[in-house]
Amino acid sequence: MRPLHFYLVGTGTWFLAFGLQGVMFSWLVTLVLRESPERVGLAQMALLLPGTLLILLGGSLADRLGGRRVVMVAQLVAAAAPLLLLGVLSNDALTFAVMLCYALLMGTAQAFVTPARDGLLNQVAEGRVQRAIMLTSMIQFGLQIFGFALASLVDRWGATPILAVQSLVLLVGVLSFWRLHPEAPRREHGVSPPLLQSVREGGRTVLASSSMRMIVLQNVAMALFFMGSFIVTMPLLIREVFAGTARDLAFVNTCNSLGLVSSIILLLRLGDVQRQGRALILSQALGALVLVVAAFASSLTLFAVSVFFWGACGGVAMTMSRTIMQMQAPDAQRGRIMSFYALSFQGAGPLGALLNGVLVDQLGPQRALMICGVLMTVIMVVIGVRSGLWRFRGHAFLRADGRDG
């Protein structure tokens, strides 16, 4: 197997486990513990908060120690978390505090896995960065669908087998990354700078690039209005408006991932997109409008259809934003650059979870969803008009070392 294949397997295991967790975590907090909207938002914030605090450190460590080593250790820690939760459930001791501890442990692991794994991508892309990103995204969301479908059986099987599978899958990913031997990235200096200095260097590089600044800005908006809607508002809407179950929650999550996969498959068939900035802006704005439509859905089926098209827009947007960042990042700073990319999305996620929890509590889930869609539309229009991202045209074909091909 080529390095790219081991990378895809390792990445796929993380997102299969992420799909299982996406349903299980919401099910345990929302439907088993029956927590209030504010506490649902707090639980999701705890899952995302470590990314805000630690992801830049994770990116710097990946550049210093190597992404393969960091991702293996962090994913091994993540594999232990479901086993701890399994022990709690076997003793009938599940509480909201336990779920917060689980969320913090998994969030910490993700803070190190994400930049280390993203930093490895360019080293295994075999000269075709955008295509490698599309393949990674297709596997990511395809296995998430399988994870959602498997987790939907929790009503019938209970939590024990689902959590056991989640841990086993993550261990398989550790083995895949262990088999991966990527080319070592080029260093800018003979000696690595101090940790905090290396973080500042990555930050200066991002700020110096107008395209990367705009990617960071739209990522923050996406975390506030899209991620918050997905992890807080939608589960509460399914519970309160459609009287849904874990299976309904998994069904809606699956529709979202199917939309993502469908758009990525279409991109693979069409070939590399040349105007990545324009595709990003259009897909995000259209996705925001679809979210507004979803708020007025009169049935769960219509809501799921809207979420499918919302996911299709997201598949284009996420592929384009990651492509632009990978293309602009210097070789020796790729882990740090991708940690800033992840921070702008995951780091703003806790605020998005908290914001959506408050909106749902004050206005109800449907109005909260509509407000988030409208605000995201406005922001993308402003970015399209006031920035150069609309005219951005990066190189869709790069050599493996990151330079123009």
C-alpha cells in the first residue's frame, strides 16, 4: 500500500468513530439525561473547548516532532475515552458531569489529532493536493454515514456495543498511522524555534496572506452559525418539533453526510476547481439560504431533504477552504497553518454551541435555525464584496513539496 492509502485508512477510522460519537453523545445528553437546551449547549461546548485552548500547541508539536508521532499518541488517548464511558454506563453511574469529562478528554485528543493529520496530507498527496483533499473528504463523510447508521441502532442494542466499536476503530487507526512513513517535510531552519515562537510564526504567516485571513474569517462564521446549528439546534429541533428518537437523529445526520459525499463525488468527476475562492463563497451563501428553508420544514422528511442539500453545499465549501490553506502554507509550517485553520472552526465552535443553546431557549429551535442562516448569508455576501477571495485563483495542481507544478 502507498502512503496515501495508509493515510486514508487512518483518517477514515477517526471519522467513523466521530460519526458514532456524533449520535451517541447527543443521544446520551439530549434523550437519556434529558438535559435543558442550555446544558446541551454546555456539553457540546465542552467537547469543542479543548480545541480552542490546545490546537495551536498541537500544530506546533506536529511540526517539531512529526505529525505521524503526534497523531498516533493522540488517537490512542481517544481510543481510551469510550472505554471509560463504557465502565460508567455498566455501573449505571451516568451523570452530566461524566459527560462533561468525556467531552473534555475527546476534545483534547482531537486538538492534537487534527493539525497533525492535516499536516501529513501534503506529504502523501503524490503531487495532487486538491484531489487528495477530495478523497479524504469523501472517505471522511462516507464513513461518518456508516457511523451514524451504526449508532442509530443504540435504541435496540444499547450503548455498550457502540462504544466498544468506537474504541476498536480508533485503535485500527493508530495501527494505520504506525504503518505510514511519509517524506519528512523541509525545515526552514536547522534548529526548531521555541514552541511559543513557532506558534507566533504560524500566526504571522496566516495574517500576511489575504486569502488565508478570509478563510479563517469564514471558518469562524461557519462555526458560530453552521456548527452550532448542527450540534445543538438540530438535535433539539428533532426532539421538540418532531418528537424524534436516536434513529431520527442518525437519519438527519446521515442525510447531511450523504449531501457532503455527493458533492465531493461530483467534484472528483469534474476535476480540479480553478477558482476555489469563488466556489467557496457561492457554496457557503447557498448553504445558508438552504438552512433558512430548513427552519420552515413541516415534517421530518422535508427537514432531512433540506439538510441533505445543506450538506452538499458544505462539501464544496470545506474542500475549497482546505485546498486554499494547503496551497498557501509553507512546507515547514504546514502543521501550524492547519492548526490555525482548525482553530478558526473548532475554536469558535464552543461559542457557536453556547449561542445556539441561548437562541433555542429564547426563541425556539426553528427561529434559531432561521437566524443563523440569515446571518451566515450576510457574512458571505460581505466577504464576497469586500475581499479578494472572489477573484482568488490558486494552483489546483501542486508538486508533493507544495511548490507550483
